[in-house]
Amino acid sequence: NVLKMPVKDLHDSLSMDDVATWDSLSHMELIVALENTFSIRLTGDEIAELTTVGSISDIVIKKIKEAS
């Protein structure tokens, strides 16, 4: 929803450079949405790594596993 893209168009290598709607503001909205949806808190280093759909998935999975 944040990137205003259909889920079917998302893939692991999709990056900020590939999505016109993925700007600095939507990046912050994405961070908030991830933290709220998955009840996680991202560090500054993790936020800096959120540059592709694949990296987002990897970090969210890691954070969920750490919390359990």
C-alpha cells in the first residue's frame, strides 16, 4: 500500500531505484508500516539496508525470529 503497487509486481530484486513512488517520504512510511504491522523496531543500520524488497523481507524475518 505504501508504494502504491500491486503485490504481484513485487519481487526480491525490486529496489528504490526501480519504483517512482519509493522516495524518502514513502521510505519512512514503509518503515513505520513494517514496525507497526510486525511489532518490531528497526535500528538505524537496518533502516539503511532496506533498499530492496528482498532486503526488507530478510530483515523483517530476522527481527521476528529474534523476538520469538
